[in-house]
Amino acid sequence: MSDVLELQDVSVVREGRALVDQVSWSVKEGERWVILGPNGAGKTTLLNIASTYLFPSSGTVSVLDETLGAPGTDVFELRPRIGMAGIALAEKLPKRQTVLQTVLTAAYGMTAAWQEEYEAIDEQRARAFLDRLGMSEYLDRTFGSLSEGERKRTLIARALMTDPELLLLDEPAAGLDLGGREDLVRRLGRLARDPIAPSMIMVTHHVEEIAPGFTHVLMIRQGKVLAAGPVELELTSRNLSLCFGLPLVVEQVGDRWTAQGLPLS
């Protein structure tokens, strides 16, 4: 099984502060990883490195067998092979564009429709991905009129449009109410269990957002890796307590996870 992503002693330093500090980590083909950690831990920095939009200050990064910064590596050829869904992208998408157009434009690597002509297969694929995410009834709605949960599902459909080999999800359940979160987690679980789905990396703060089918967890605090490996082995009360800096109890209920703090004595 080949590495989809490999970081070796990677650091990112800004204004004298290490956002990530000597991180070594690899994601193999077919694995589904969740990155857990508190605010400012370096989670989104790792995701930006994986997306090739951020280069490390030191260390080596290989994405889909291409080494960032090496002669012959063209990130503009690499990026279409990586699907990305997150808040930063949502802010760049035209609010008056329809849901279908929002997903279709990904086929050309664009955020807004211009004068491009789409083939019938493009529209069929866009409709199929939107249907998979429960958005078939919203095709003609404008992106700006959607609820937070509907936008998140549209962004994931958009990220899948290019048949990526690596799918990156930056806090996909952030800002959702309980119903929206559970609906999204259920759909992500379906996607994660699909053997032909791409390798996946999802950033979150909450273990309750880990969908069934996610196989591995990376815990990071203050830019340093605290634990990395199979979720059943590494998602422990001890590791999560160290990660978030307070006593926590982790429990697995069926194929889902919960965490809560210990009561004050």
C-alpha cells in the first residue's frame, strides 16, 4: 500500500513561532484519518500542507508521490488530484451561483462559471454527487441561500467532482446544529466505508464528529504530534486528555465516539 501523503520532520515557522514542529506522519492509500486537537494546535496548517498551498519551513513533504519543492514537481498539476472542502473555499464561491453550478465549476478548477461548456457526463456526475450528499432537491437554489449544513454538503460534492485521490475536509461539521451534524456524519460514514472513495483526512475538535469508517487518528498539540495510529488504539482517555490539557473520558458507543470531562471534586 503506497503513501498518499508523507511528512518527514516537517516544521512551519511564522514570526519565530512553530505552527507545526518536526512532524513526521504518513497516510497510506485507502486510509481515512481524523486530525484532533485544540484551537491553534496546527491542524489546519497540516491540511494546508497536504493541499500543497503551504510549503514547510523545513523537512520534506511528499503528496501523491510528488515531493513539494523538488525539481519537476508542478503543484498546479498536483492540485486537481486533491479535493478540498472547508470554510476558506466557501468564502470564495459566488453566492448567486446555483448549487449545480457550484459543483460543476470544479470540473474546470474554477470557483465561478464563465464561458466554459460542460459535457453531459459532467452534469451527470455533479448531480450524482449532490444526490449522494442529499442535495438533489436544491440544484437550482443559490449557494448563498443555503443553510450551513447544506453548504457543507455542497462543498463535499464539489470536492469529489474531480475524482480526487486525496480528500481533505476542514471542520465539515463546524457551525451545524445537532440534526445537521448527525446527518453529515451519517453521510461521511457512508463515504468513508466506500472502498473506491479516495483517501481522506478530516480536521475536527470533537470526537463526536468522527464518522464510522474513519480508520486512523492523529492528535496534535502546540504543533507537536502526541499520538498517531489506528483509531481503536490511539483514541484513548489518556491521549485525549494530554491533547486538550484537561482530564477527559473517551467512550465508544457502537461505531461512534464520545468524550466528556471528569466532574470537579
